[in-house]
Amino acid sequence: MEIRLPSQRRALILACPYLLYRLDEAHRDFPMNTFRNDRKECLMISFLIRRMAILIPLLFAAAAQSAEWSIPVGGNAFRTAPEPGGNAMTRDGGLTWRDADEVFSVYFHVDRPANLKLALRAETSPEGSTLIIRVAGQEFATTLLGGESTTHPVGRIDVSEPGYVQVEIQGRKRTGRVFAEIRDLLVTTETADLKLDFVKSNEGNMFYWGRRGPSVHLTYVVPEDRKLQYAYSEITVPEGEDTIGSYFMANGFGEGYFGIQVNNSRERRVLFSVWSPFQTDNPRDIPEDQRVVRLASGPDVRVGEFGNEGSGGQSFLVYPWKAGVTYRFLTEVKPDGPESTRYTAWFGDKSAGEWRLIASFRRPQTSTHLRRFHSFLENFNPAYGHISRRALHGNVWVNDIEGQWHECTQARFSVDATGRGGHRLDFTGGADGEYFFMQNCGFFSETGRPGAVFTRDATPEQKPEIDFDALPQG
């Protein structure tokens, strides 16, 4: 929630120069001769006019310097120590905990340097609790008293530059079962025209989507006058950017996607999925004649169905891919009869020269070649939405039905509703030498420009050399 000056007060402030002008005119034109018999009265009126000219701007200036935001912790807080996760977030968006080693961070974005006054809206035991608040290089010991939910002052800080502000909260002393149940971080400022960005409410389940963070996409520019059959690309995830919850999607197409994931600290996957033409989030609702059918799969690949974001056929290989290593992806899309299309995906370590079959699916009620070739980067674990992830996409090509390769050196950047709506601004993308790149989450202060078109350096010497007939078919 954001509190701003009422429009009537702003109008009076804007009118202040005019009022001063009229007072000055009144003073200059005051008919001193009107009160020849009472000069004291005349001087008193003149004195009052002068004082009003001084007081009016002071009063309006003081009123103008008031703006307050209420930042709900439900969509803007994360456990940042000792590690992400935990169960401190309540279902209705509160933050409650009992371990003094846990640290939680609330994030919000400011568009300019500012002086801020911070407070917490929280409930605690009648005997109270003491919290440690760290922000902008300062530390505050904040005592919470009163039992019922109320406002507890924290202190004032100076933010020296635009970008994200991190407010750390840690418990020091408690008398009740938990340190507190915090609902909101309150931010008040006297900085003129300051703008704050954060997840403002849970409308549309935005606490969940906001904590996941913005998803970013690159849509590749391909020949429009050719029927395309294969998509080829390579991904390198820099060391330290392989954060849990990341999906580095390499080869996306109109009906599905193909890439690599970090599922947890022990497991990583290669994932290939194709949507059913039947629109539902529950795969059990798909009619038999609209189900995606498995045609083949590689060794150790698990094949099933997926839901929640559309439904269809899914395959994945548990595979210990590594940051700093370049992997290659090949996807074939071709009509398979008059009313269906076959989708096949291969994956491998580029330096090893390997190709592994992931799976081949048939999608009914569809007859198409490759279309909407794209990549994306997303976080699917809300507990890790405060940690950055980044990928390099290089050597991107398509192959047409006549066997000709075409290099993709341009891509258009976009972001999902979380970024477009200003709920999160920590997303970017671009081109760096021979690579495209995308980055999201982590509350870094750079924000990409949706709609921008990036151009990477061409790499004709790296054109794929693939014997399609020799690829494993399952």
C-alpha cells in the first residue's frame, strides 16, 4: 500500500506562488490613507500581511514532504541465513519465527537517493521481543511491545543511490513462543517524488509469483520464408550462477520447451516437454484423442505427464550437468501425418561430442514445422527468488527442410507479468560478444528493457556439423 498527499493539498501547494503574489499585491496597494485617524490599525494589518507571506510557504512545504508505503512481507521477504527455505512465512502472508540464528530480508526498490524512516507493523507477546534490524550499513535494536498488532519504530537511514534496499531482520530476545509475527515494513520519506517498487498485494497470487521473481525470454529472429525443421543452441551457465530452482531453457518452440534445471542440492535434470492441444492444468482432463504420445525415449529418461501450467507430455533425464561447461541442444519439429506433429530432442556435452536422445513425442491435432524459436530463464522455487542466476546462449542456429543452416544472431528480449507490472525489477538481458545472456532474481539494480533487440557476433566457423541419420532414435 502506498500513501500519497491528497490531490486537494497538492493543488494548494501548487497554488502557493499565486497566493504569495496576491499577498504582495495587497501589501503594495494597501490604502494607507484610508486609516489616517488610526495609524496603529493600519500598521498592524500591514504587519499581518507580511507574516502571512512568510508562513504560508512554510506550512505548505511541511505538508508536501509526507509519503508512506506499507510493504507486505508476504511477497517481499526471504530467509537469507543460515540458508534459504524454512517455514517462517504463514499462509496469510505473515512472518513468524523462533530461531535466533535465522535472518530474514525484506527488499524494495527506490528510484533515487533518499532519506527514509522505517517501522514494522507486527504483533508480539505482551512481554515483548527485541529484534536487530540491519540496513544501509546501520544496525538498530528494536523493541516490540504491546501484544496486539501495532507500529514499532526502527529508525532513519540514508540511501545513497537508486536500486534495491535490503532490510535484514533477526531476533535477539523473546519472551513468547516466537519473536513476532511481522506483517509489513513501513517506509516514510520526506524525499520529493520518490518512487518505491515492490510486491504490493497478493492479488492474482502475486506473493508466490513475486517471490519466484521475473522470468525473461529471448525470441530469436529466423528466416520467415523458410520451413524450419531443427533448432540448435548452446548454453553455458557461469560458475556460481547455477542457483537452485533455475530452469535454463535452451530450445523453446510454439508447443513446448527443452532445457536444464537445478532441482535441489543433489539433483539436476534435462527436461523436455510438449503441451497438449487441449487447454487444462490437469492432465487427467485431457481427452484420449488429444493426449501427447511418447514415441521413443533415451536410456534412463523418465516419461510422464505434467500440469499446472498447461498439460501435456514430459520427459526428463537426471543428469549431473555442471556450471562452466557448454552443453548443446537439438530439437526437431516436423509434421507426422496430416493431423499430428513429431517433436524430438537430443542433448549433449559439446566438448565430449556426444548426443543423447531425451525423447520423441507425437502431438495430435497439429501439423507444423518449427515456429517461435526462443529461450527463457526462470526460477521455479520461491524460497530462492532472492538469489541471482545467469546463462550464456551461444551458437544459435536453425536448419530448414532443405538441409540449409541459418545462424540466429538477433533476439528480442521480453519479461513476464511480474517484471512488466513492476513487482520485480531485477531482470536483464543482452549480447556480449558471441553470446546472448539473460539474468534474473538477486535484487540487482539493473533493469532490462523489454522489446529491445540484441545482436551477438556471428560464429560461422562453429556451424553445427550433424549427421542427422546417425542420431540415436531410441
